[in-house]
Amino acid sequence: MNSWEIISQVRQRAGEETGALRVRAPFQVALCYPSTYSVGMSSLGFQTIYREIHGHAGAAAERAFLPDSPEDYRRLRMPVFTYESETPIANLPVVAFSVSYELEITGLLEMLDLSGIPLLRGERTARHPLIVAGGPLTYCNPLPLAPFADLIILGEAEELIHDFLTAAAGMARSALLERMARVPGCFVPGQSPGPGAIAKAADGRLPAYSQIVTKNTVLRSMFLIEPGRGCSRGCTYCVMRRTTNGGMRPVSPDKILSLIPGGARRVGLVGAAVTDHPAIREIVRAVVDGGREIGISSLRADRLDDELVGLLARGGYRTLTTASDGVSQRLRDRIQRRTKEEHLIRAAELARKFQLERLKLYEMIGLPGETLADMDELVRFSLELARIIPLSLAVSPFVAKRNTPLDRAPFEPPASLNRKLSRLREGIKDRVEIRSVSARWAWVEYMLSQGGETAGLAAVAAWRAGGSFADWKRAFSMMEQECKSAAPW
């Protein structure tokens, strides 16, 4: 693409949005998502912070995303610019990133580099924008972001973003960072002793919901809303378990339904445990009775019944998607996943009863203690489900996250994971569809998820070298050697 085609594409996308806020204010923030537009605009947290910034007197946000083709920007020497006013992000006083998971760190590096902003906070001066980071990644381990961010907001930022904007509008950078280092829920690398407790927004600020709806997203033309925040369950691998920020905080059905625009034809209910909401059937029924399509991000198999699946079928569902996670009942019990085989069989039967086309199950392989016998149980059970309804398995390697009971659990070597996948494919032959996440890239995610600031520096080295898996292996190997040489013994 040439520069005019890139600008035209951005203008076309902006013109097809409903709900965008194009307001100039004395204090402008570049709100960035380190993945492409279609992914970033499907992020409910990103959209919520966009609205919160606009709700702060004297402030406004302008969005920017990782280009679809960074190579074109680099070839054309074109900076990353905002969708609202086409301003290069380096020209705004604050560049704030919402980072969902570890592998998006390279998108952050790409956006800074394309914009002429030094990657490392120690290499920037007062003439550069202040770099702020937040998002779901901060719930588990923000340390790999520390080499790049001047300030990291931990957890739920709906209130802390206002504290920051108030201070940033009237304070010099050094004084601002000194102040924010003392604010609970904020981590200032180089000043804070370490990440503290994550922030919790007041219940009155819930729910999060879409500000902008567009057809150019992963969730095409869908209005997203959060029926409740958090989870009441105790799955040992999950960051959003019942001990995180007080567990599940449901929002009243009246409030949820009142926030859905009259013109929204597709509604997505988003959260860690949507079907655990005590009034989920009431909410779904109201959406479907209004003639709208419905989507739910987290169907729990033990919560499915005739009424709910019937409503989902009326609301446009064609595939019933839920999670098993452990490949055997023994492993599901060990990780405190309450899903039983009987729940999954019932899900398959309900999908067939209401004439859905397929059942899709999310599975994790590589949990601690997993054996080939466990994989064989998955083969047996998958074939049993496939006799009821066509079945798809979405298989991902287990990646231990910080701040969970399985923190520090080892990552099973990619070669071993790939042998297990081969065993699974051979066992089911072509009777079940399987899609799997790369074991190699899951290992990269693991190394970042378990690492500290040196993991962030390894990400820089890998990205600068080209970003192949070999580059990541080399970067992490060098990181480990440097850590050993720095040890006191």
C-alpha cells in the first residue's frame, strides 16, 4: 500500500463507525491498542477507557492501532497516527497502551518504533510522550512492560485514569510520576518497590460497554456489554478466579438492558463467567425477544439447560461453544474445573435438540501431571460427543500465569506437546475437527508470563532480530545466561 491508500483505509473505517467521540480538548491522550484495528475495537476494556477519558473534563482520547502492515509504514517512513484527527501519536503528551496478553508486547514495540519514540523508558526525555500501560495483562504480571512504560495502571482503571488525568494536566513529569508511585493500583518502574495490589473499580462504574460499534471488527457490528465482572469459581489456572477483586460482581438486569442502544441488532455479553449471572436467562430472553442476535463469551457447560440453549438458538447461535479445559476428568478435578462429562454430553444433546450445527470445546493440554492415559480419555470422550453432534476441539497448551495457584508450574516442552497432539489426531482420525495453538509460541508466552523486566528486554532483542521463534529462543537464552552471571555465587 502507498501512503494515500493507508490514510484512505483509516478514513473509511472511521467513517463506518457509530459512536466515535471526536472532540478536541486541552489535554489529548493517544489511546493505543498493540494489535490491529479489528482486534482492538473488539476489546471492551479499550472502549471503556476511551469513554472514561472523554468523560474527564478537559481531556479527550484519540485511538491508534498496530498497522495491518507495519512493513508498509516502515518503507514509507510513515508514523502511527490517530483515527480521530490523523495526528502522529508522538505529537501527543501521553501515549497509553491497553495490553491484553504477553505476545502483544511486540505490537507495542512496533508502534513506538514506527513513531520515532525510543523503546526504553531510560532513553526517553521530556520531549517524548509519557508512556502509560494498562489492560488485562496487568492482572497477572506487568513486569515485562516495565522497561517501556513510565507508568503502569494495574487492574481496573475506570477510576485511576481520572486520578492520572487530573494530575497529568497540571504537573511536570517527574512530580507526576512521584505522585502516581504513591497511588494504590499504580506501578512506576524505577520508583515503586514493585507491583502492588491491582485496582478495583467501584461497583457503580460497572458495567463496561461498547462506545463504538462497527462492522470492521472480529465481532462484526456487535454491541458488547459486561453483565458482571469477575468470577465466582476457583479454577486454579485462571487469573480471574473468585479471589480476584472480590469475585463476581453482577450488574442488575435493568441496568444492563437500559444501556443497550435501541438500534443494536447484535448484542454480545462479555465476561469471565457470563452464564453464572443469577439473572442470565432474563437478560438473554429480553435481548432475543427484542429481535436481536445474541452472543455470549463464556458459556459454562454446567449452566446450560433447555431454556438457555433454546434462547441462544433463537438468537442466532449456530455453534455452541464451551470449555472442558482439562483433557480428563481427573485433571479437571485437580484444577477445580467443575465441568463433568455429563455436563458436556448434555451440552451436545441440547445443541442437537435445538438444531445447532456444531459443538465446540476449548481444551488445554500440558497441565501438570498430565499423562498419555489422560490424552486417550480425551480421544474416547471426543468420539462419544461426535456421535451426538459434529465436534470441534480448540486445543491450547497450558501457560502458567502469575498470581494463580499454578504460578511457576513448568511448561511442557513443545516436542512433547506436539507428540500428544499427534496422538490425539491419530485417535480421532478425521471424525473431529481439531485446531491447535502453536506449542512454540505458547512457550514464548510462558517465558514472558513468568519473567521480570529482563523478559521485556528479551522481547526487544527478539523483535529487533526479526521475531522468529529462533530469535526468541536466542534472546531468552542470553537473558538466562546474563542472570546467571549476575548471581552472587
